[in-house]
Amino acid sequence: MGFVPEQIEDFLAVFEENKHKIRGFEGCTHVELLRDIKQSNQFFTYSHWESEKHLNNYRNSTLFKSVWANTKNKFNQKPEAWSTEQV
């Protein structure tokens, strides 16, 4: 996620306020926030979910909608998301 530099502190506050709620969401086993070492306005959330169904339940939840509404207005580029599996 790329952020408008002036919006980074607000985004970090939103993440800090909600990270425990996300971690506590059914099916979430891990969530953390990563920052690019060269582009300080570029962030990544890294999460583990028990299943795609659990992830989709989160994406359709009130919690996600609230966090997303308070995050997407801070972007300076289109966000990207990937679902991966360990090989």
C-alpha cells in the first residue's frame, strides 16, 4: 500500500488501534505491518489465515469495512493484494 506521506501517521494510528481486533478475528493466526526500507511511504500487511473462507469472512466483516474506510482515503496509488501458499 502506497500512502500520501502526510497520511502515514494517521494510517499507523488506524493500524495500531485495530491490529489486536484483526488478530482476534476468527481464523486469523498472524498479522503484522511491514515497511519498505527504501520507500518509507510503502507498507505491507502480512497475515496468516486458517483458510480462504476465514479471510473472506474478514473481508466481508464490519471490522474490515471500518478499517478499509479509514485507510483507502490515505493512498497515493492503487493498493495490491496477494494470497499465497507455502511451497
